Amino acid sequence: MATSNSKDSDIFATALRLLTRRDRSEAELSAKLKQLGFSASAIDGCLEKCRDYNYLNDQRYATERARALMRSGRGVGRKVLLDLRRRGIDETTAE
């Protein structure tokens, strides 16, 4: 049992470290944790915990990402939507 708690703690600490560097979509964080070798069930639990603490919020991420793209001149209209979809944001949230 201690191993499981240790693993849960490890994945959450890893997720927090990744989210501290920059905001991420759920899909991006999930893919990165999977790439680092964490199990699907551990990732699901971690994502839920991050959402509960409001550390992970796709709506907020999409809004901030769109603003940043528009401010920098790198995204207008459809380009913003395509960028958000590429980062795992669902169509409704991206709109």
C-alpha cells in the first residue's frame, strides 16, 4: 500500500512541476505523464485531483492560450481554433 501512495505522490508532484512551468491542457498533461511512464489509472486519478484543486482547467487554458496567440500576432480566427484542437481542447471549448 505504501508503494501506491508513494506513486500517487510522485505523479502529483510531477504534474505540479509540469504545470508550474506553464499551463497545459488536460490532454497535454496526460500525454506527458504517460510519456514519463505513469499508468493510465494513476494519470486519471492525478488529473481528477488537479481539476479538484483547479490547477487544471481546459476552459481557462483555452482562453489564455487564445489571448496569447492573438497578442503575439501568431493567431487569428481559424488558426487559434486549430492550435487549441492540436493541444487537445475539444471543439466546443475551443469555439
